[in-house]
Amino acid sequence: MTVLHVSSLPLVEVIQDISKGLNTTFKHENHFYWVDIPDLYGEGRITGVDFKNGFGLLNYQVKFNEQMTIEFTYDQVHPMKFMHCRDGAFVHHFEKDEMPHPCDKYENIIVASSKKNGHVLIFPANEKVEICSIEIDRAQFYKKVEHIDDENSGVLLDTIKDKKGAKKFYFKGDYSLVIFNIINDLLEERTSKVVDIFVKEGKSYEMLAAQWDQFVASYRVDDFNKKVNVKEYQLLVEIENYIEKNIASSIRIKDIEKFVGINEKKIQLLFKTAYDKTFNVYLQNYRMEKAMKLLQNNTHNISDVVHAVGLKNKSYFTRIFRATFNKTPSEFLREIKDKNN
């Protein structure tokens, strides 16, 4: 097992400490800093982007030869981290609290340590791991949030305003298709460095907003009580259960009309109000998420999955799968096969 010690801020010095621990040099260009993992330790890259004013991004795309532990232990209040696992799995725990916080592919965690206690990240041996982590220095970021008052955000808003690190905070969320698409855009390389930094900063804020929204949705007693009434919420649950049970069929909105006894216009309004999307977009997203899970199980071929999610045309399925996940089903299966090998 190898242990890297990061004992400084800001983000440029974080990358610098990692490079020293790996006995290599780091590189930088404008607001971008990165270190390539030497062959002795594995492969991949750790990249940092400093957007200034206490807002930054750390992106890990790594595969270590043996278990790797990165300990963030500097004598300051540590950044709050909004971490999303794109591939593989890792474990987080607080410096003086070894209660593990495992985070698997398509899960995210929000963590803030108390006072000057740090964060510890543990990467498994011989497994590709990709993590996007929004890093917020609460003391610097405070000016952006000090006048915000939002009763729905509760403890999360209190935590991001907690520039002295009075309390620790941990929250775990599930896979989000919205965040998946944001990160794909975030990591796309662009020819113009000016455009690249603007897009990355914008997408990083968008990712922060998406994870924040997920937190609010998870912690409110009724996620829809500010959008729809209780009767409408129950109706949504009925429709979603119907979709889940009948996903292998060619579901049409006419089928939903018949099932719940309300007309198409009201169904569309309900989905637009609750999810800010049409019924058809919701259904297509559900089908693609279902398809991805079936492919991940590695027990279904593509043709089987096409029928399992209620579609008949393989080429159409491939087109919308690629539009959703930025890769074809065949490419996705190859990635799984390579990972398992």
C-alpha cells in the first residue's frame, strides 16, 4: 500500500504535493494543473482546475498498481467536496474518523470535515477509477452564499457557509443521468483554452447545482410539495410504477391515459411541472437507464436489451443510447469486458 500526503492549499499546491509523493513533476497551463501517474505506481492522471474565489475541480482518472491512499492533512479548514464516481469505486473517510464511506460507479458523496480534520481517499489496486470532485474553500466561497436563505437546503447550506468547519457533514446520493451528462460535457477537451476554461467552470457550477438539487430532493419530506399537490404526487407514483412493471412493452401515453383516467394534456403538464420534461423524454431516459443496468449485468446481449426496454429497432436503440451516454451499446459492453479482464 502506498500513502500520499497532501499538506497544503490552494489547489496548485495540492497537485504539487501529489507529484512529490509520486516522485515526479507536475505540469500547468493557465488555470490547469496536472500530474501523470508514473509507471512505477500505475497509470492515468490527476488534474486540477482553479476557478478562483474558493471554487475548483479535481479530476482523478487513475489505475494504481497497489492500493493507494491519499491523505489530505493540512493545518487549515479543509475544502468541502462534492464527489462523483464515474468509474470504478473508492472509499472516503475523515482523518480522525475511520468510518468508511464507500462510493461506487455512478454514486456521489458530499463531504465536509470538521475544523482542521482532513479527508482520506482510498483507491483499490488494479482498478480504473474516475472521480470528479468539486472543491469549495468555504472561507473564500462564503461571499457567494452569505446572503442566501433557502429553507429547503437546510443543513447543506449551513455547511457550505460554515467557514470555520464547526461540524462534519456526509451525504451519499445515487447515480444521476443529469450529472452523467454534465460530467461528459465537463471533461470534453476543447481546442480553445479560453472556451475550455469557461465551459469547465460553467459545467462545474452546473454539477454542483445538480448534486445540490439531488440532496434537496432526498431530504425533503415530499419532494414535490412545492410543485404539485399530494394527489398529483400519488398519481406520479402510480404512473412510474406502471412504467417500471411494463417497460418491456411499447408504452404509449394513450396507455397511461387509460390507466390513470386523465387526458394526455394533464399528464404532460404533470411531468413538466414535477420534472421539467415531457412524458416522452422521461420515458426515454428511464429506458436508457434500464438498458445501461441490464448491460452492466453482462447477462444480456444488445438485442435482448432492446426488447427488454420496450423497443423493436436495434439501430434506433443504438442511436438514442449514444445520444444519452456518448457511446454505443457495443462500446459500453467492451468497456465492461476490459474492466472485468
